[in-house]
Amino acid sequence: MLDTLVVLLAASVLFVPLSRRFGFGSVLGYLIAGAAIGPSALALVADVDQIARVSELGVIMLLFLIGLELRPQRLWVMRRAILGLGSAQLMLTGAAIALVARLYGADWPAAVVIGAGLALSSTAIVLPMLAEHDLLGSVAGRDSFSVLLFQDLAFIPLVAAAPLLAAGTMPNMVPWQEVLGAIAVAVAIGGGGRFVVGPIFRAIGGARTPEVFTAMALLIVVGTAALAHFAGLSTSLGAFLAGVLLSDSSYRHELQANIEPFEGLLLGFFFMSVGMSANLPLVLGEPALIAAGVAGLVVLKAAIVFALGRLAGQDNRTALRFALALPQGSEFSFVLFGVAVAAGTLGQAEADRVMLIVALSMAATPLVFAAAEKLIVPRLSRPTQPDYDRIESSGTPVIICGFGRMGQIVGRLLRLQGIPFTALDKDPAQVEVLRRFGTKVYFGDSTRLEMLRAAGAGEAKIMVIAVDKLDETLRLADIARRHFPHLKVLSRARNRRHAHLLMDRGLTAVVRETFHSSLKLSAIVLAELGVPEERIKRALDVFAEHDERTLKQAHAFYQDERKVIQSAQEAAAELTTLFEADRS
């Protein structure tokens, strides 16, 4: 077992960074690593089934962590997407694939199982892939999650129906014992999450005994999954339910921090087990059929999901992302096909082909999604925004470009002093909220010269650059210097390099975002430690004056890394000398 663990870790360390470097994400790297060390290639790992069983804990932990992020109120808000998009995707895709399978010679029971299995998509592939592209919080990410959640709910009845298709008959009575057992387990998970877990954590001392807390966190995940399995439910669904019920717990963040390291590693091993299970000799034996199956599955599922996204009101960019996130098969497809083979609903040869198609579609999805993000999505038109406001200039002395956190504070203080100003912001939602509270702010892109002219930059005295993007602050500084040389320009800066880039453009009044707030926080810390007030003021004054002076001195050579390092060392030594002299 130790040799197997070494091989798994070595393969992941070799292939995953390469996959990420080429922009394909970590999932594809794990799949390729598994295929390379599996029985069909180098055969460095033999017991694939054992690895798959252990690594399925990664999927269970993933669903638990997702549940922790979803409060019940949010699930209620998502109910329409879950029931509407989820049911439509599963039924339409399953029916279309079943029809294609029937046309290619499968009997109806087998075609229905193939359609249902291939209609499912992989939670373990989609969510990490969307997270890597920072799309989980987008409309496409939320709708993808809704569809995946509905599929998880539907998986249980699908598995139960597979043997019935083989028998060709329906049961003449409802299995009330199994139904009541499932309800009892769901209630037990709910009651435990709400009333039992909190007292247990308090009894073991919360996070003060980290190893016991970690063991308890793992017990919650594995225990709820085992309870769900005992009742005939999906193990991942049980873990998800436990996560949702603990999402309002005060221990939520600590649970997340303890589970995430195990989830990441085991989920990687799960993807490797999928790659190992791929029957690569079958690809060589029937290359055209397998390639056509993978391409057909991806295109058909993507087309149906794209159409559903457009019907749901998504724009083209969102619908494309939604469609290309869900075209693969699922980890649950393997389970469903295995049950169908055992029951005689599906032949072993057919199962081998569709399982290989599932594995290859899972490998293809990160490639297709990354290619679309790079080549297609940027070319699609963005959602249309309302037209920029027409500004009737009133000759205000101050123009604030960007009315977010910093711009609003400047504006409020100006208003308290009775000084009029013109504020510009290009986020329509932000502008709408501010206007609702009575703040006069115009919707417009302050980096456009005509917008600045309309805002009265030609007559104003001061321009405050408070936009949050570095390139926009530099562009505004260039425009002000070229077209409005009379303006006194003051700007926020993200860090020292940003400040130096603004100094290159002639700006002398540059405020670093966190500098003064850090000084204030330091003063509070020193006061709490009992340092006298006059010493605190002196220390902060010395530090601030020294830091501002070294910032200006370093501007002359900030692009020379060697000189910057040398200057930082000299400045640290000088500051130490100043404080030592102060103390003496």
C-alpha cells in the first residue's frame, strides 16, 4: 500500500502542475496521471477498485463543504433553478440520449439506463473547474450547481429503477419500510446537526483540542454518509444535508478549515481512479466509435443545456459557460451502470463502452471549457448596460472618479463641509443603490475623455482618483496630465509599486490604501499593551515620516530590483537606529 501511495503522490506532483501551467486546470492533470499509472498503461497500480472506494470520500467531503456554504434560506431562493432547470436538463438530455442509443441497436431498458446515466454530470469535475475560473458565484456557476444538486437528488430513484427495467415489471406495492427508513435517517441527520453537534463540540473543548476537533469533523462527514448509505440514500447527499444543517453553526469555519485538506487530496485521488479505470485498449480497438460517442455526448448535452440557459434568460456568454460546464458524464454514472449490469438491464460490452465514454468526456471537459474561455467567450458581446448619464456640469470644484469605499468617504466629508462635488462610477448597480440613499452620483466611465469634460474637469480644481483598478488609475493620471494640466490630482494606490507608477506621471499626492489604516490599527494594539500615548504618537510619526521619505527616495530606482532590496535593508537599519535612539 505504501508503494501505491508513493506512485499516486508522484504522479499527481508530476502531471497536475503541468496541466495547470498549460491552462487546463488540475482536474485534467489528475485524470491523465491516473490513466498513465493505471492498468491500461504503465500498470504501476493494480487495485483500482480499492483506491476508488477510498477516494470517493473526497466527493463526499466536497458535498459536505458545499452544504456548509449554503444556508437553508439560500436553497429556498434557488428552488426554481433546482426544480426547473434541473428537471428539464435531466429529462430532455436523458430522453435524447436514450433515443440515440435505441437507434444504434440497444433495447429499450438498456437505452433508458444509458440515457439516464449519461444525462448526469460530474459534481467533482464541474465545481472545482468553475472555482479555478472564479465562476462559482456567477449566474452560470449558480445554475450549474442547481442542476448538479437536482441530479444528486434524482440519482437515488434512478438506481432503484435500474433493476425494475430488467424485470420489466413494477412492484405491486410501495416498499414502505425502505421509505420510512430513509425518512428516519434524514430526520436523524437533521436533528443531529441542529441539536447534537454543538453540545458535543462544546464538550470536547471546541477548537482548543485540534486533533480531537479534526477527528470529530471527519466523523460528522463519514458518519452522515454512512447513515445515508444504510437507508439506501446517496452518501454524498447525506453529507450535503449535514453541511446545510451545520451552515448556521458557530463552528462552520473551523469545520471547513479541518475538512478542506483531506477533501483536496482525496478528490485528486478520485480523479486519478477515474483515469485508471479507463479501458484504453478499447479505444485502440474501436477508435471511431468511441470518439464519435464522446463528441456526440458533449455536443448533445451542451446544445440542450445552452438552449435551456437561453430560455431561462441567460445571455450568450452565460449560457455558453453553463452549457460547457455540464457536457460530461458523472462519477455516479459508473455506479448506475454497474447496478444495471448486475441486474441484467445492461450488457457488459455496452457498459464498458459507455463507461469509457464517460471517463473520456470527463477528461475532455476541462480542455473544452478552457479553450472556450480563451477563444470564444471574449468574442461574445457582454450584457448590454444602460447608457451613461448625461451630466449637466454645475462647475463643482471637485470630481471624484470611482465612488466605492474610498470615494464615498471623501464625498461624505466634502458634503459635511458644504463643498459640492461630481462623482462618477461605472457600476450601474452601485449607482442605483447610492441614488436610492439620496447620493447624487453619475453612471459613467471616468477614463473616457468626453465623460470627464462633461463632468466639468476643465473648470474643476481637484480630481480624486478612487477607482480600484490599477490600469484605470494610471490611465486617468495620463488623461489629467495631458488634457487638464491645471487640475490638482490626488489618487489612491494599492501598494508601493502602484505609488511609484503614479509618481512617474507627476502625481505627488498619493495615498496607499492600507497605510494609514495600518498605522491606526498599530496604535490601538500598542495602547492595549499599555504603551503611553505620547510614545505611541512619537513612534507612529517617526515610522510614517520615514516610510514616506523612503518611498520617494526609492522612486528613482524602483525598477532596479537589486537597488530596491539594498534600499529596503538600509531603510530597515535606519529605522531601527531611530527607534533605539528614541528609547535611549
